[in-house]
Amino acid sequence: MTLNPTAGTCVGIHLGLQQIRLIVADVSHSVIAEQTIPMALDYQPQQAAQMAKSAIAQSYEENGLPMAGLLGVGISVSGPVSRDGVVLRASIVPTWAGVNIRDVFGPVLERPIFADNESNCSAIAELMWGAAIGQDDFVLFKIDLGVGGAIVQHGQLVTGIAGGAGEFGHISIDPGGDLCRCGNRGCLELYASFARPLEQISRVVRRQVTMDDVIMMAKEGDVRALRMIEDTAEIAGRGLGLIGSVLNPPLIIIGGQMALAGDILLTPLIASYERHTLIKSRDVAPALRTRIIVGKHTENDALLGAVGLVLRHQTKELSLG
Ligand SMILES: [Zn+2]
């Protein structure tokens, strides 16, 4: 189906730990405006809705867009979200647990609201416009300061009964391991995210480095940065091996900021996956092997996916009509 780019606009919002990011896109997902609003830690839902309202109004005015063309608002949340839009416990912003996103944003923004987990939004972005175009079945695995995941089957997100499907970061790989923010012990996120390696490198180089810095250092051959990325890849591959044994997916897309490391991450990760999963590449014909690739939208993915939430609904409406 081809959509007319003048047919309307959508807003995608990502609710982060200390900031709200927002894009305005047309129905062909071209980004027209972008804003980042710094927020205090533990900002409140009502405050977020009001900030979003004024940011949207400002973006539309500055770009000469008619507010009447706003089809809907997609909201990406760093944590599990139920099908009816309630943020579940273990979200990155703890005070939001139990909050219904639609009930909070709907009355303020006066538009249809679509909310989902950040990784699910990323998967939608890859499915609609990225590395998973034409792929009905795949798994997304995000390696960032946390670990996220999503499962797509038959072109649809697998949500689980309460919205908790695909939370790969909270598979326990060490029952006696450290306590995770989710309340379990030894979660994959504690070992396969890049939070701890970042602390370790910062300590060794005696300055606060970012993930971008580490990726740059690794590309320049810094052995410390390479080691941290390889260790992360090894553990991520172990976790992915479990997921592979459960789902045996045709495609695994690696997302999150660490995906920008490319082959430095991918090569050891694929080797580790092969070691830990049930079906080895050599067991099956090339067409039946699980492909592991990096995503196309590793930076704007959650926001684009939030726009995708709106468009998927709108196109469904159009095709039903
Ligand atoms: Zn956990």
C-alpha cells in the first residue's frame, strides 16, 4: 500500500530516564521535527503529558504544520507495557509502574494514543523500514546500557498475556548472581549490557567515557575497549543461544547503541551463539541457518517505531475501510 505523504503527520515520543524525546514525521516516516526535553529524575506522568503537549504545539507551529493533520501519538516506554497501555513494574522510570499511558496522554493531547515497550517499538521500526523488511519472523536483541528484546512472529509482535514477552534482559543466567533492578538475581542485563564495561573502562582511562567513545577506541585498536566489547558479545551470545534454542528464529537483529560497533561486536557474538544454541549452522542447509545481523535504525529506532505504532493502526483502518 502506498500512502500519500500529505495525508497527515504522526508524533513519536520516547519516555527516557531523564529526558523525553519527540519526533514529528509524515506518513512516509520522514522526520520533520525533532526535540529533546530534559526532565528531572522520576518525573511525573502528568508533567510529561503537559511537556509533550507544548513541544508538539511548538514543533507544528515552527514547521507550519496543521494540528488537524496529527493522526495519532505513539509512545515508547523503557519497560514492559500491557496491551491496554499500562506500564508494568521493572520499567526504567520506577514511579511510572501502574500508570495507564493512554489515560494520562489521551485527555491532554486529544489524539489517539498508542503505547508500547521501547524494544517492541524498535522491532516495528526494523520491520517497517529497516533490516527486517519482508521478514515475518525475527527476534530483536538490544545491547545498550540495558538489554532489551522483542519477538515478531507472522509480522506481529508477540506481547505475552501481560505484555512481558521478549524481556530477554531479565532471563536469569546466574541464580546466585547480583540483584537486578527487576527483583530477580543474575539477570542477563547485568552481564550483557554495556553499563559495567563502561564503568570499568572509565576507571582504567581515568575519565568518564561514553559508549560512542568506547566504540571509537575499539575501531582504533584500543585493546581495553576491544576486550570489553568482546566479553559483552560472549555473554550476549550465550543469552541469545538460549533464545535460539527456544525459538530457532530465521533472523536475529542486534540493536541498541553497541550495534554501532559492527563486526567488532558481531563476530564474537555469532561465535558465542553458535557455541551455546541447539541448532548449529553446520547442522542445516544454508537456507535454514539463523542469520544474525545489526539493525538499520540503532539510534532513532524507538522514536521511529512509535510513529510506526500509529501508522500500523492507521493503515489497518484504511485497509479495513
Ligand atoms: Zn532483571
